[in-house]
Amino acid sequence: MTSHILAIDLGKTGCRGSLRVDGSQTGYAEAPGAPGLAHAAGIAEAERAIRAVIDQISPKPATFTLSVGAAGAASAPDAAALLARRLAEFADAVAITSDAVTAHAGALGGSPGVVLAIGTGAVATAVDAMGRFTRVDGWGPQLGDEGSGGWIGMEGLRAALRAHDGRGPQTVLAEKVGDHYGIDLDALPKYLGEHHNPALAAASFAPVVAAAMDDTAAAIMATAARALGRTVRAAIERSGMRPPVPYAITGGLIKLGAPLLDPLDQQIADAIERRDPLGDPIDGAALLALDRTTALEALVTRIL
């Protein structure tokens, strides 16, 4: 029997969709992301983003399974369940879980280990040999996501404003704000306050911080690496797995390269056994669409 799967990776930065027929991609689309299911408008924004992706994919099969990894689903399971019911209106079957879960499934294929997913947000997930699931951070920009793109970008913007005020050391980041956003520093609070997704707006500044060659930017990157290292170590410790633990890293923030990844590796080298990711979160969503035997199954909300 032919399988039609529309796998969705819904993050705070972007929403990606891959239509797969018997495992082969036949369609792909992207749209802006959503602020997360724990956000006040999270369900509506998530549905908007997913529908925007679906509308771009053509031709769509008459029947398909919709599998979604959504930011914030772990923190807001009731919202995830409501979103699943809404999506069931135009899909024959729906599977929804956290984007952290799909990142783990994509990176390690359902095998035990730890996966660090870093993008606009940051979360580490661990699955042991018994299928027990541990999640560390991923609490969103107000309460967590330490070391993430949103966190790095916001720290860079704070440093720029401190320099602007004379409260902190001078930094090239102050002039980079205008280059990046096309606004004066005095207009930055209004710009972020009116943005529909402030964490996303801040995260776009993270590559600027990583590329800056001064002490202030280097200190931000080092602090981010330490925070991410603590997140990985906490996931290992709480899971009860004995180091070295199979480990993979995934997410858009890996594009920052050495300024972030080198100090991060130094923080966790003795605790991990590095693995190249088998796939990305969208591959994980495709896997979980049909495979109900993985250790992650209890974390998936399904509507048939």
C-alpha cells in the first residue's frame, strides 16, 4: 500500500513541509514559523504556518498522514491536542509531538542517546535503552532556551544598548544593529515590541554576534557554549545513562560554526560519543508518522 506522508517541522523561525510518497520526497515548501504552542496565540499561529506550507505543496494526494513536530508541544500538551483536532479536518491521520522529539528521532533514528537541538530555541532530549524520555530546557525565551539563537541575539542587543548608554564596554555590535535591522538603537525596543515573534527577531542577530571580532561578542558566545554544555550534561545525568553517551547536535544554529561549537565541544567532550545525525527534524516527523514502535511513541498525539 502506498504511503503518503506530509512531514512538518514547525519551529519559531520557520515552518518546513516535506511530502513523501513511499519514503521519497515529491514536494517541499517553507513558510514563516510560529512563536510556539505555549504562546497565547500559539495554536492559531501554528495552524497558520502549517496551512501556509500545505497550500504551497502541489499536487497533494487525496489522502495523507500529517506528522508535525511543533515548538512548545512538550510544554503545552493540551494545545498540541487541540491543534491535532484542527488539523484532522484536512488530513486522514494526524501525529503531533514536540519538535524536540522529532529532532531526536531524526538524529538518532529512535535509538538511545542525547540530542541537542539548537535554533531560535534550545533543548536537549535523552532517551535511554528502556525508552525513558528526558527533556532539558526548551522553556521558551522568557524562561529558558539558554545558549539558543534567540538568547545569543538578545544578549548581543543588550550589549549594544549598554555600549550606547555608556553602561558597558564599547562593542562593534552597537553599529551592527543599524546595519542589520536598518534602525537606530533608540528604535530597537519599539521594533522588538511590535514584532510578532521577538525571539525570532533577536535570533536573526545571532550570526552577527558570532561573526563579530571583539571581546564582548566572544564573551557572549563563550557563555552560550557553557549554557548549552550544562544543558547536555543535565540531560545525561537526569537520564541515568552512563557516559560516554551517543550524542548528536542538530538545528540551524550549528551554522554559526566554530565560535559556538568549539567551546561547546570542550564543555562536553568527556561525556559524549559523537554521532553524525542520521537526519533532521523533518526526517524524524516522517519516521514517527508510520513507525509506532520507537521509544518516543508515548510522546506522540495521534488522531486517526
